[in-house]
Amino acid sequence: MRKLLARLAPTAALLAGLLVSRPAAADRTVLYDRQAPIWYTLELEPHLVLGTAPPGPGYGSGGGVGVRGSFVLSQDGFISGINDSLALGVGLDYVHYEGSLSFQGARDECLHFEPGPAGTSVCTQVTSNGGTYNYLFVPVVLQWNFWFTERFSAFAEPGVDLYVLSHHGLGVGPALAVGGRVQVTDRLTLTLRLGYPTVSFGLSFMM
């Protein structure tokens, strides 16, 4: 995870640069205002996805694409006097993992089994590079937003991740992420999310 975050450092630097690219006077603090500077009911977010150490029997690191829809539940969050809000986030992410890209080294995957004695199965063919794993994630999270300035907001997302792993079936695991948005137009932001089981970077359309 440390190496993966290091690769994302240039992206984080770009976000920081965009945040300070306008004069400070144009980026008014709204943390104690009564409502968010962007009034919306749905945040639609297509994004790129990176992942490592996936849940279940999968292995390795990889990447893919996805989309997230966050439906506003309340314009007022849990803390009185703070500009926070709550949304329900539901997404769909496809991620292709390569076992050979694992930080812990490659782990081979059995490709073919033959019947063995007493009802057992014997592996007769294995991969030579750690195997590949295709995940389809369906995250369901509670998104807790904090609006700090007119151009910058942050959020925390606890929840669950339902997933389908090719050749292994269905599974479920925890989902936990923190992230931030930098507004580039009235209805468009750059959005970065760091967490488990994936990291994402994309655009958010505030509708």
C-alpha cells in the first residue's frame, strides 16, 4: 500500500496545485455556513480504479474503471454548526488484478483439477506468473461530507463492498475510504478517494 500511495503522490500534488491556483480571496471559507456551496441531489462520478490485496481468494495488484452515484440523504450532517452533509453512495467497479504484481511476491493459481482418490481433487496445471483475477465490486457506503471552502470538500465513506470474483463466485467485505474534491467548474470537481479495497481518481458531476 505504501508503494501504491507513493505512485499517487503526483496526482495529490496536482490536486493541491489546482486548489491554490486562484487567489485566496476567491476561495471563501464555508465550513460554518448553513449550506454547501454546490446545491445538488446526485453526484455522478466516473473514475479510474487501482487496487492491491483484494478481498477473498484474489491476489496481487491491478487497475480498472468504475462509476459511483452518491444520492444526498440530508443537507445537514451529524455535527450541528458545521457545514456537513450525508449521502448514500452506490457504485460499480471492474478491476483486473495480476498476481505477479503483488507486493508480497507472486502466488501461482491452479488452472485445472483432476479427480483424486476418496472424492478429492488434484491440481494438474498451475500458472507460472501468479495468476490473474477479475473483480466486479459493488460498494454501498454512507458518505459523510465536509465543506471547507467554496472549492474544496472532503468526505469519509464507511460501508460494505459486495464483489463477484471470476471462477470463485460472490463475496462481501468491508469498505472504508477518505477522499477530497477540488471544484473546477460550477458543477464539476476532481475527486480522489483513498481506502480499501480500492483507490480511485475521477470526475464528479454535481447534479
